[in-house]
Amino acid sequence: MDISIIVPYHGEDIYVRDCLDSLCEQTYDKFEVIFVASEVDIPNEIIESYKDKLDIKAYHTDASHVSAVRNEGLTYATGEYVVFLDCDDYLDESYISRLHSLCVSEDLDFAFGYIEHTWYKRSIFMDKTAETVSDEEESDEEESEETDENFQFDFEINDSDSDEVIRQKKLAGAGKVLIYNRKSIQRITALGVMFNKSFIEKNDITFPENLKYYSDWAFICKAVDVAEKCDGDKQAKYIKRIHNNPIHFPSLVQEIGKDDFELRDKAYAEVKSVVRDNTCDARVKFDVKLINYLVSEAAPAVRKNEDKTWRKKRLPVMSNMCKEFSGKTLREIKFYKRRVIKAIAAGDIKKICKLTGRKNLINWGVRILLGPDRLKIMKEFNYKHRYLKQPMLDNVVLLESFFGKSYSDSPKYIFEKLNELYPGKYEYVWILDKKTKLPYPAKQIKRFSFAYYKYLARAKYIVFNSRQPKFFVKRKGNIFLETWHGTPLKKLVFDMEEVVSASPMYKKTFYIQSRSWDYLVAANGFSEEVFKRAFVYDKPMLKFGYPRNDILHADDREIIAMDIKKRVGIPKDKKVILYAPTWRDDEYYEQGKYKFDLKLDLRQMQERLSDEYVVILRTHYFIADNLDVTGLEGFVYNLSKYDDIAELYLISDILITDYSSVFFDYANLKRPMLFFTYDLDKYRDVLRGFYIDMEKELPGPLVFTTDEIIETIENIDSVSAKYAAVYDEFYERFCGWEDGHASENCIKTVFK
Ligand code: C2G
């Protein structure tokens, strides 16, 4: 057998088929797959389904650490060469062929390829429309000077270079690619390399089995240290999948978390025991990576944490590490790092604090003075270092709807009810992009203004209907009421498999952000259940209906409606059709700015319905397109910029929508609804996935053309009668908690 591919498996069912499929499609097929299931049963069904296509041998082991599992895999391997492949990753189709031909033609100890990181499953990755991860996006990594994980294997070969010189250059290059240029020490790995098995055996290179994490460090450092011949090929791509759901399915690195000093220390001990000479190339390169970690993460942690762990327990260990670095290693690093290492070696806490504190300030200063978003960074600096340190404003309520785009939704109703119930008790700050006339006194500030950062840091109460920004720090005493903005139809966060439209960090970011919420509004039992699961939310939920729907149950809603109709200039004698579609994940100009292609033929509607009806057009707040309604004046009213859609519900007689949560709210009025779902298959199956079966559970017909819409409206009474029973059921399920007092009830719980 030419090659053995060792695939450890630990129950990663959602990934493993991508991995094995990528093996089936290799352009070189003289390999066996050693599939080692650790602590879980061999997934026989999966293995069987690949038996025709792959020479796959499955083993079970009780070993739990991947180090021991890989070692065991090595004992089963019959190939001349071996490759490690994690079963949540996959390979480019030419990976095996490229590395193998390199190994054979040059009789190498090992050949290495390029590791490309992705958030996506194979089909999306191969589609190439999905972006791969940029360094900025994966912001969890330690700061490192060598931020670019380049495949810097380019070295000059001069005509005069002897074979020996070239060999030496390649060896040094391997150390650079496999150790030095990794973005962080965490990324040093045995993946992406094809090893000559006899080279491994002869040199007794193994994964230290006492380690659960970072066992690759010792393996790869020793391999680089003892190798005599190696080479690399950038086109041989190993695709490393970053898990987009680190909460439920963390990768090993994600499992570790950030506070892993002891794990690193233990793994470093193994490196030292297999590469003893601290002046050899592999060790120097590794030690430089370790220094990056010590200087950019561990030393600042000593400054920031005055507790025993960092200062009493870890600092002496760090000090010992620093005392052992060779002069050669220290000459590789810059002056500042050398000073910090010296301070750590001396256990000098004062010096460590001074050096890292100053560096921190310089970093901020450089970013503020020279960075592309200077002003933003300055504001964030103020947020972190000034406002968060100032006292909390105990009577301030900060409110925001739809990212400051409007005075609307549940925060509006909470605000008005608070003023009614407790006049003068609180001071209000509204985040609003455009100045708006408010019924009660409130300060209006723009999103991302200096004041915004100030109140975000200092307001005791926060009432938002969407997520807060990522930099938000939850302060002791802060009370965060998240109202959310709709009963979910489209799948949310952890119920989504792939996140293509939002940042791949979405799930993790959402998880972190939602930890700051103290209360979450669930308008019905259905939302409660979905939020619990999809947001992984186990804090109190407010189960009184939606504050934003109180107006729909108001006793004087007819009077309010007449007033609104007059205000927007709609004739009293005309019935109103409200068209309120949602946005499409795949139709956008840039982030947050979406296109909308109007499929409704308004002229046709005008011809046939204008005697009785007018139409209100209302696009979603993400839509940047301003729909042109010239020539349709008096029939079409474009109220896309109107603040509060609940007021538009009140004045309309029929709703046309699609996949928007507006229909859950509109149902409170028990008025007819039509669902203009011309792109149902794509929206449901490709873009999002739904929680309910639109074809069966909706309280109105699905329509696909303007003709159908007109006909339905012309026969609206009989259509409504047909849907009466489904409507009642729908109402019970989604509007059953609403009684017009949600705002008051939420306030009584939150503001006590
Ligand atoms: N909305 C609006 N006008 C529209 C569409 C929506 O004013 N044409 C408002 C409604 O209040 C609606 C809310 O924006 O309830 C959310 O809009 P959706 O279309 O449901 O879409 P999305 O913003 O993706 O939120 O759990 C809810 C989901 O997160 C959906």
C-alpha cells in the first residue's frame, strides 16, 4: 500500500461525510483509510456506504485523546507514507497525488501542503462563492507579529547552490512554514503533511499520549528537527474547517478556550523533552512562537489579573520558561519582547505591568492616530477606558429599535408605558439616526456617536429590539431587556446549519451577546421554545405577548386608525392593502444594504382594484432600494420610511406579505392575509429553512402572481371563510398571550 490516511473519529457525524467524500474524489487512489473511532461505536452505516469507493478499515479504541488515537492508527497503517486527516476537515482532490509524487520523486522524509481555513461545508467551499476566513474575522487568536499565515516556502536557489545547500534551505523553509509562520502557536499541527512512515518509526516520532491538547507540537517539532529531506507544495490543500457552532460542536481548539496556560506548559514540556537542544532550528522557531504568546497574552494577563492564578502560580512557571530560552532565540526577537521576557524571567510584576501597560496604550494610540477608522477606535477607547469606569447612571433608560433606524417596535411601547406609569422617574435616551418628534421628553443620540458609547457604558437600563454591538461589556448592575423583533418563521442562530449570509462568527457572536441579556420577550409559547433552543437561552423570558402589539388590542384602535389614515393622507373611503415583504439574504449591495426587486404589478392592481382600494408599500428596514411609484400617486403610498409598522397594520384591511414575521403580529387583528411567495422554494430550501410549514399552517393562501392576488382580493370574503378555522388555530398558537397589556407587564417585571 502506498499511503495510509489516519482519520480519528469521535462521533462527528455532521462532518464526516464531507471528509470521506473528499477522499473518494482524490486523483490518486492507492491509499487506505484507517478510520479509528474513539470512545464511540464505529459508525457502521457510514463506513458501509463508503466500502465500494474506498479501501476503508474501521477500528474502535477506548483511547480518548486524539494523540493516542493517531498513534494507534499508525500501528494499523500499512502504507509507505502516512497522512493525518481530522474527520471534520477535508482535502482538495489533488492533495494526496501532489504530496505523494513529491515524496517519491525526491525520497523525502515528509512533504507538506497548504492549510486553508474555512467555515463552510465542502459543497459551499467548492462553490467558491463563500469567502474564506480572513485573519481579522477569527479574532480569538493571540496577537502575533507573524499575522499572515503565509506559505513562505519561497527561497532563492542560486545557480551556484549545491544539492546540499538546497536541501538545507528546504529544511529551514519547512521549519518556517510548519512552525514559525503559523498564525499562532495553537495552529502548529501535524495536519497537512505526508510523512514517510519509516522516517517516523526510525526516529520514534509519536504524539505524547498524556496530552489531550497540543500533542501536535512535540510531533511536528521533532519531525522538523530530525528530518533530512523535505519539500512543500502550496497547491496541495488541506481544508481545515472552523466550527461555526463552537457552543454545541467545538473543535479541540475551541474546546480549550482562552485560559489554557497550564495546557500549553504541559505541551511545551513535551516539546523540550523531544527537542532538547534549545539552539537547534526547530526549537528556536518554536520558542519564538512561545515568546509571542508570553509577551502578547500571558504578560498582559499578569498585568490585568491581580489574582493568585497569574501572579503567584503562573508567573514562576513563565519565569522558568524564559530562563531557558537560548541566546540564539533571544536574538531572533525584537527589543520590546526581549525586555518583557527579561522582566518575566526576573518575576518582576511591576516591570511587566509597566511594559505591557505602555505597549497597550501605544497600540491604542497608533490605531487612533494611524488606523483607517480612527474615530471609531477613539470612541471604543473612551468606552473601555473612560465610560465603563464612570459610575452607572441609575435612572437612565437607553432604547433602540432596528439599529436606530426608527422610533418603533416594542421599545417604543415600553417607553410610552413607562412614562405613563412612572412620570418623571427615569431619564430616557433614544438611539435614533434621524431626529424624531417623541411624545415624551428624551435625549436623542445617533448610533455610534460619542454619546452612544457613553450611554451604552453607563445606562442602567437598556431596552433594545436587536443585538447590541460586539464590543458591549456587561456591567454589574446593568439590566438589559431584549425585546427581539418578531416571532420566528425563518430559522435562527443555532437552528441554522450553515451561516452563509451573515458572518461565519455569527453563532459564536450571538451566543456571547445574548449572555448579556437579563430578560427576553417571547410573544408566544412557540417563540419561547425556539428562543430557548436557537439562542441557547435559559434566563427569564417575559411571556406576556409583544409590547409592540398592545396598540392592536387598544380599545380606541378605530379612532387611532382614523387619525393615522388622515395623517398619511389616505382617503377615508378607501380600503387599504398593506404589502410588507421581508428581505432576501442573497440580494444585497453591501452588508446591511439589501436590494428589493418588486414583483408585484402595481399598475395591473391599479386597473382592477383602485375603485375600492389603495396600496401601502412597506419594505423591510434592511432594504436600500427606494421603490419608484411615479404615476401611481393616489393609489400607491410608499410608507417604507414610516416609523412604526404597527400603525400601518391598524389602518389596513388586508395584508400581503411573504416570509416576514409581520404576519404573526397582523393576525392579532384577525384580518385577511395573503402570502406572495413567488420564490418560496429558494427562500425555504436554499436561503433559510422555516419553522412552520407555510403550505399548511398559514391563515391565508399562498399566491404566486399579481393575477392571483387580484382574484383573491376580489373574492376576499369567501377566501377568508375558507381559512377561518386555520386562522383560529393560528391565532390561538401565536397571539394567545396578547391582551394589550404586554408593555405594562414587562415593565412590572423588569423595572420592579
Ligand atoms: N418589518 C417592517 N416592514 C417590513 C418587514 C418587516 O417594518 N416590510 C418589521 C416588522 O416589525 C417585523 C420585523 O421588521 O416583525 C422583522 O422583520 P422580518 O421580515 O421578520 O425579518 P428579520 O428582520 O429578518 O427578522 O424572529 C424574527 C426574525 O429574526 C426575523
